[in-house]
Amino acid sequence: MVVVYPGSFDPITNGHLDIIERCSKKFDKVVVSILYNPSKKTMFTVEERKEMIKEAVKKFTNVEVDTFSGLLVDYSKAKGISTVIRGLRAVTDFEYEMQMALMNRKLDDELETVFLMSSNQYTFLSSSVVKEVAIFNGDISKLVPKVVNQAIYKKLKGGL
């Protein structure tokens, strides 16, 4: 079975990688797909995020990195994927994710959403928290893959 794990991944965190690793053991193929949303302010371009994710997941032979814009249901249908993976950290995530899953089912009743609970050590972790800690020069090395850690500090120093 092929599943899609969509998100903005700005940037990818160790929590995201945990979900990807767990899915890679349960499904034939995992497509990590980065949503391009032109109205959303991001730290990294879609291409930068794609390259970082490719580096971070290279040890998983059944993980592919892709991008999309528009509706997830349209993307999934075009790719022949009928299962979406979403990670949940807390009850607040559940409300939003449930709403999105129900809307996706309304738009395409063949599209299923599978929720995976975050591992305990990542329940607090989000891309936003990582960026905020980095902006204030905090240590994010245990929160993100090495490639992301380097890219964030380079970006904050005016590089990239």
C-alpha cells in the first residue's frame, strides 16, 4: 500500500521523521509531499525543503519526496493514493486534523486518513517551535536532522 504524508515541513523535524520511519515499516511506500501554499510565509522555499527532506530520509528505501499545490484530494487521486497519514501531538491537533480528514472524505469518499500519535519525546515539537528557538539562538540540534540544523542557522545568518 502506498500512503501520502503531506505537510508544509518548514522545516522537517525529528517528530516528522519519527512518523516517516514508523510508516516506512508498515507500508510499501511513503510519499512525503510538501504543500506549496503561496499565501503562507515560510522560512524555506519548497525546493529547499525538498532537498532537506531527501537528505533526512535517504536511509529509507521506500520513501519518496514530492511536492504539490492545490487540494490534497486532487493530488492523491492523480497519484493513485487512497490513504493519508497525519501525525497527532495533542488534542488540539486532533480537532483540526479531524476537520481536514472529514472535508477530504466529503470531497473524495475513497480517501482515508490514518492518524498516528506522536512518540512521547516529540509531543511538544513543531516546526514553529524549532524556528522560534533557532531565532533566539537556542540549541535545536536534538530537534531536527543535521541538514536542517545547518540550514536554519545558515539562513538566519543571511545565507541560502
